[in-house]
Amino acid sequence: MSITQVILEAVSDFVFEQYGEDAPLQALTLQKTRKEFSGDFTLVVFPFVKITKVSPEATAKLIGDALIERVDELQSYNVIKGFLNLSLHPNFWIDYLARNSGNARFGFRPKGEGAPVVVEYSSPNTNKPLHLGHVRNNLLGYSVAKILEASGRRVYKVNLVNDRGIHICKSMLAWIKYGKGRTPYTTGMKGDKLVGEYYVKFETELKIQVGELMLAGYTDEEIARKDAPLMKEAQELLRKWEDGDAQTLAIWCAMNGWVYEGFNQTYRKLGVEFDKTYYESETYLLGKELVMEGLKKGVFEKRSDNSVWVTLNNDPLDEKLLLRSDGTSVYITQDLGTAQLRFDDFYPGEMIYVVGNEQNYHFEVLQKVLQKLRKPYADAVYHLSYGMVELPEGKMKSREGTVVDADDLFEEMVDTARRTTEELGKVQDFSEEEKAQLYNILGMGALKYFILKVDPKKNMLFNPSESIDFNGNTGPFIQYTYARISSILRMAQSGKPLQAKVQLAPEKLNLLERNLLRTIFDFPGVVLDAANAHSPAQIANYAYDLCKEYNQFYHEHSVLNEPDPQISHFRVKLSEMVSTVVKNAMSLLGIDVPERM
RNA sequence: GGCCCUGUAGUUCAACGGAUAGAACGGAAGUUUCCUAAACUUUAAAUACAGGUUCGAUUCCUGUCGGGGCUACCA
């Protein structure tokens, strides 16, 4: 039982024994004592006043006295207004370090036996290269998966590639017409970039045709778009594809292959990975079957034109199309199929979809449709909805060319890391390979931290003209703290392994050391909270706080130059513990930490 | 129109309904014979507005105003 449980149990025992009432459950929580007051844990006593019938101060004193008597680890308490600040005996903290020192998995739970979680993220289209929006998605998905794993869940990371549909046919068509047989191998271009070019080419050529049609008498641009020869051809290509036309499929395969090679490069750079990749081309048919199932069950309806619809909330305005009149599937059709497939593959207790908040409605609909189908996994669907990444001038728009390309961004970050590091001149003895590795760790770390420290559900702003900072509340700040500790540990060992034993006379424990231990103590709980909230931001903020505190300690107190050998060794072990927590926290964000920088 | 999200220093982000709303960047002023100054210290600067619930509201509720998204036989 953890010390917080011990204390809270003592509180509730005391209240019950003394007043014959159960303490309000909501009141039985401890918070971290704020810096400006002395103490480790704080109990807010206002909710107890009703029971004790005395003032908040008197109530706090009553509970405080009772706790001192009942909990051995407690040394003292103080009362400020209705706040009861509890201080543990220094021995508790010294012992806490001793108990956890050397545990490389501190803060992580072992894998549990419960139902697994499936986390879908990334989910790219094969007609466009990845951009900053995808970067947020990938980082969030990967990190949430890691955090859930650390909280003891079994996790499967899956990707769902949108590899079919009219948009793919557009880039195929443009490549057939204008591509002159260009390939990534003949041009040296990254595959996703090459294919993306033809998607753009389709749009520009289409625009020309639409312009001609408008001149020829069309009044509605929408209709002109639909009637344009290129659009007709694209639709024809889609029909050929669905009919299994060999030549069409061959081109489709080849072009998607190029794209996957490109994506994989980007994924490698990002450091994300998947346990399984689904392709829409392989799941949309199952989706159609589910629609048929719904028709049989009578929860969907077929119209005279053969299209299939579902009515939600008994509201005729809330009708959604599930199958087009020509029998082809729409977005939600294949999502029904993949949900089923995923359930059959993993029997998950939770299916997390990392998808932007512009699709909130879509996922509401998906869940309701699954409920109508009475699928056992309907309630397991969880949409991890995240806000968009905005530029100073607003939303990224591919048409206006304001999209921030993922690969370009990575390159810029790594380049900034190189320049910054070279200016500081601390790693001149590094080999070229070590340097390249370091710049990558730092540049990508800065980017990942920048994105993950923001609450997922909030929109965030990215300003391309101001590069991401390397000072202050940033990834490199945290990496720097880690590198500094590593340096101390190297020197402390200097050949021989560190003495494992932690011991210290209680009166020698100073305030900053105590603060650090108090913060380290919180890490396992932060991991669980972050898992419940699906929020890497909580991990990021925690890591920053810890590093901030360590840097203060580092500035105030010397570790290796401390004359008292017991204190010096204690500080080495404390530093080692901090570095473990920092490394573990950053690993949950998918961020590497360097031994030197 | 309907539905959903969101509004905190100049800027980018924090704050299970709890104490004097925290950081960072930028601004101002400092710290290096001492384990890495990508650090540390000091300083000015914010809860859009109006009600309500509560011992206590940035947080919950209502309204107004501002920003974003969705409301396709696109994905």
C-alpha cells in the first residue's frame, strides 16, 4: 500500500471512529503541497467541516493530530486556513530512493492480463505526402500507445491505409496521362512526393477543364466539375478498379508501392511503428457485408435508387448514407468493416482511433451505427480527437501551398540542432556519425516535445518562420538535463560500478533533494493519469517540472565536489534516479535522450 | 440555422472545484577560478463579458461576444 493510501485510510478511519460518519469519498484525496508552503502532501479539509462542526482550522488540527498518532511515517504537519500540510519523516524519502534506485522500469507497470487496447493512428491517404497534421497524429498515437503500455495494458498499434477510392484514381489518371512513365527509380524522387505531384496535377488540369466548361455556358462550378472529362475518366478508372481490371490494378499496385516506400522512410524518421497495417482495399467489402446485415436486421433502409441509409436518433434530418446507389462504399462503410476486423483480430476492450476533431461527428455516427447493429464492441470505440495544427494565417491548405511537409520539417529541425550545437562547440570530439545521431535526437526531440506538450484536444499553433526553440520549456532542455546527469554518472563511476547502497542521515537531507524525491514519487501516478486521459501532454509537463527542479538542485548543490562522501554518494544516486525517470518519461513521448550534448 | 470544440501575460503553453493563476519565449537586470551557461537568479505582465451554483469557480451551469470545426452518394 502506498503512503498516500495509508494516510487517506487513516483519515477515513479517524472520521468514522470519531463521528460515526463515512468521510465524503470525494474529499479523500491528497494533493502535492505547493512550493511556497512546507509539507509533502496536502489534505483540503473544507469538506470535513460539515462533519466536525468546527472551523476549518480546528478541523485540520484534529485530523493532523490523529494522523501523527496513526501514521508512523508522518513527522509533522502545519495548518494554513483549511489546508492541512503533512510532512513525512526524511527517512521515508531516503528509504524511498533506496527502494527504487536501480529500477530501470520505475513508473511502468508490468503487462496486465486484461483485454488489450488497439490504437489506430496515422491512417494516411496514398495520394499525398505526410504533413505537419499527420505528424501530430503519429506522435500522439505512438505516445498514447506507449503510455497505455506503461500503465499495464497490452497494446496493439495499427495503421489503416486509405489506399483506394476516387482520390487515388485521380493521381493514377494524371500519372497515366502526364507521367511519361516517371518512377521514383528513374527520377530519384521520394515515392509519396512523386505520386502527390500527380494528385496536384490532376487538380490543376481539372481546373482548366472546368474553366473551359464555364466559358462554354456552365453556370454552376460544382456541376462543371462533375461533368469535366477528367472527372468522368477518374470515375471510370474507379469502376475499372472495382471490377478488378488487371492493368488498372497493376498501376495501382505500383504507385501505392512507391508511396509506401516513401511513408516508411518518414515513419522511420519519426520513430513510429505498427503491429499491423490494414488496407482499406481489404476491408471495404466486409463493410458492405455489415451493411447488408443491418438491412436484414431492419435497422437500415434501402431506398428506391438502391442506396442504403440509417436514421439516427429517430431524427429524419439525421440520416446517413451507408452505401451509394451504385453499390460502392463510402468512408463509413469501410470503417464498419475495419472495426469488425479489428475486433476479430484482437478482441480488444478498447479501440482507440487517433483522428482529428473535424471528424467528431463521423465517429459519433460510427458508434451509433455499430450500436444499431448490436455489435459487442460498439462501446469499445473511443475517438481520440485532437485539435488541428494551425499556421499563423490559419488552417493549412494544400490548394494554397501552405502545407508544412513532414520531411522538410524534420530536415529543418535537424539542421537547426546542428547549427545550435556547433555554435556551442561541446562535441568537437564526436565522430561524424555520432554528430549526425545527436543532431537527429535533438532536432526530432525538439519537434516531438513541442507538439506533445500541448493538450491533444486543443488546437495548436505552429509558426514556420520562427523555428522551434531549444531553450526553456523544450525537448532539448530536458535532454540537456539528462546529458548533464549522465556526465556526472560517468565521472562518478570512472571505471568501477556505482555502489548500489543508498544511505543518508536524515538530518542531511536538504530541501531541494526532498523536493526532487517528492516529484519522483509522483511519476507512477502521472503515468496512470496520462493513460486514463490519453494525454502525452501530462507526461511532457511532468518531465519538464522534474528537470526544472533538478537544474535548481544542480545549481545549488554540488554532487561530486561535495566533501561529505555519504552526501555525495546519495546525490549521485538521486541524480541517477532522476535520469531514469527523465529517460522513461521521454521514452513515453518517443523522444530519445543523449548521453552527451 | 443546428450540433461540437475553444477563449488565461505581447506570444506559445500549464493549473483532479482549492491556498497569492504557474512556466517558457520576448522585454529589463544579474550569475561562470565550481560536476556541461541548451543552465540558474531577480523583475514587469493575463483568466473575453454578465449572471448563477458553492465554504471556495480559470475550471461546473446559463446568456452575450470572439475563434475553429462539422452538418457531402469526399475522405
